[in-house]
Amino acid sequence: MVIYALALGAIERGTTYLGQYPGIGGKLLFLACTGSVFMAGAKMLDCVRHEKGSPQDKAMPAET
């Protein structure tokens, strides 16, 4: 649901950019908005993967 909400906001903002900046500039800003959703989604998945971890990582003490 979070990624869906981010995507809706990004599309809305990108559409605004297309209206404000016609031409290639607006299209590039639109792509930047949608690209940020992919980056945020990847970061969220990375955090979930990091939180789970493996049981071995939790059992071993850190070396100093």
C-alpha cells in the first residue's frame, strides 16, 4: 500500500511538471518522479530483508 501511495503522488507531481514545463524538460522531470518510486520500493525491500537477517548472523559475536 505504501508503494501504491508513493506512485500516485509521483504520477500527480509528474503530471504537474508536464503542464509547467512542456517539452523534454517536463518529460525528464516526470521520469525522475516515477524513478523515485522504484528507488523507494527497493530501499523498503532492502530494509525488510535486513531486519529478517539469518539466524547465524544473530548467533555469532562481532569480531573486533
